[in-house]
Amino acid sequence: MTGAAEAVSRPQDRVITRQPKRRRDWAKLGLGTYFVIFLVFLYAPMILMAILSFQGYYGGVTFPFRGPVGLNWWRSIFETQVAGVYTHAGDIRAAGERSLWISLAAGAVVAFFSFTLSMAFRRRFRGDGVAFYVIMLALMTPGFLLGLGTQLLWKAMGIQTSLWGSALGANSVWGIPFGFLVMLAVWNRYDEHIEEAARDLGANLAQTFREVTLPLVWTGIFGAALFGFTLTWNDFDRTVLLVLDNTLPLQIVGLIQASAIRPYLYALGTATTLVTLFLIFSALVVVTVRLRLRGRKEQGDEDELGLGGGIDAEAVQAGGFATKP
């Protein structure tokens, strides 16, 4: 016992633990700072616009904020008369409705064609490289030239340009390449063995497409529809030559040219941003609820068939597998 105690007490047998020096990760700090600056650069104009829209009657279009805080500029885009002064609320409402419906239609068209075109590109075919660059041609063409070319084409055919004809077509053509690239990214990480497993389990082509393929690529379809909606909602240069009735961007430009810029344009810009965010949020909520309800239904079917149990641990230890009832 004495020898063991002496062995333990020998200085050379002691283990000295040194605290490691903490080195500051300058790369992480630099990237974090860059990310914060990017967010400020991206969202500061929208936040500033929203703040200036709540100025009082004597508010300006630049800082500093001129109080008192009021809702007059917001009321001017919804009410035809504010404080005895007539507003452009009627024209803004009509233009906003036209832009909303045409944007929703363009989003649906872009989503459909982007999805179907990407399905064709899942399997390579002769001339697919040329077809890819033909699809990307609209992305490389300036928007104003695309609108001008569409106008000349329709006049050459003797057809009058319109909102639901030429304008919808031009915006859909502009949005399809964006949605197509989104769908290609989705298919690039798609595992085709999942479809093969569904076919092996007895599903036909329609069932495999409806119950396996679509639920796995719905995010890409939603992204393509979102591209079509936002590009059309904010469009000016592709629509200005094609329609007689103003859309919301055309109406805003007309108001700027007809009178001095007032803070009600900030309120209008904030309102349009909120509308876009609301539609995106609503679509995400609907899709999330649908997926949860579908998951509950499938779980209920498994429980009804007696397939919802887990693996019996005792059976695994015994060398066999069994499912719990």
C-alpha cells in the first residue's frame, strides 16, 4: 500500500491539463458581418418606405420623419376623399385588381409549363441542348424588347393587343425560364428509385405520379408559380406597350408623372408588399395543412389494417422480427 501511494504521489506521473487557447474565428465573424450588411441593404428600403407612409399631412418623401403619426396616406389609397381632397383610390383599386388576377394567371401558366418542360428534360433526348437554350432565350432578352416584339407580332397577325392575350403571354414567356431552372434543380436531387418502389408495390403510372411524384416536387412547382406571380405583379417594361388599361405598376408610374411624389406612394408600395407576403403565407399554410391531413389519413389507414406498429424489441433480441399489433 505504501509503495502504491508513493507511485501515485510522484511528480512525473501527474497529468497536467492545459486549457486550450480560444482562437477567434475571423472567417465566421467576417461572413456574419457580410450577411448582416446584406440584410440591411436588402430590407432597409422597404422598412424605410413603411415608416414614411405613417407621416402626417405635411409629410415628405425623404427623412426626417414629419409627424404627427397618421393614417391619412393609407386612407388615400382606399378612400376616394380624405380631408376634403379627392384621391386616386378608385384608379388604384381597379389597377390593383387587374394586376392581381393577371399575376395569378401568369403564375399558374408558368408553373404548368415549367413543370411539364422539366418532366421532358428528365430523360435526355436528341437536341435537348438546343431546346434548353431556346427556353433560356427569353431570360437573356431585355423585357422591353420582349414586349416590343410581342406587340409587333400581334399587329402583324392583325390582332389587337390586350391584357389577357399579349400581356399574359409576354409575362408568361418571361417567367417560364425562371420556373424551369427551379424545376431542374428539384429534379437534380430527385431519387427515381422511389417511383420504381411504388411501381413494384403495384401502383400504376397515374397513381405513382399523383401520390409519389407530385408530393415530392410540389416545392419546385410552388417556386415556379411564385416566380410567375411576382414577375408579373411588378412588371412595367413588358406590359407598357401591350395594354390600354393600367396595371398597378403602370398606374404608379402614371401618378408619378402626373403629380409630385407624395407619401401615399410609400403606403401603396407597402400595401403591395404585404399582399405578396400574405399570398405566399396563405399558400404555405394551405399546403402544410393538406400534408398534415394526408399524413393523418395514411396513419389511420395503417392502423386500420394493423400495419401501424413498430418493431418488437424482444423479437429482435431473439433473432427474429415482428411488428407490434
